Amino acid sequence: MTVDRAVMLFAGLVILASVALALVHSPWWLLLTAFVGANMAQAAITGFCPLAILLKKLGVRPGAAFR
């Protein structure tokens, strides 16, 4: 698995968890979904992703997007 795929997997899982928590507990959990979406847009524009940096330090091999 590359850093790119790991970042997309993590973002997708956080979004799904946020939506589930919004349905079960409180709609305020949708703010987490908005944060993840904004972070993904920011990373696409700037190329800076804190999770990608952490994954690289943990030894996950780089992909095309986050080198």
C-alpha cells in the first residue's frame, strides 16, 4: 500500500464513521466530515498532508501524489 492509498483509506473511514455517528448520536459529527473534506481539498491544492508525512515516517512507501 502506498501513502496515497493509505491517506484515501483513512479519509474514507473517518467520513463513514462521522456520518454513522451523526445518524446515531448528533448531527454535530458532520463537522468532522467537513473538516476531512476541507483537508483533502487543501492537500490536493498545496500537496501538504500531515497524515502523509506521518505515514512516510512510519515507513509506508510513497505514491505519486505525496512524494
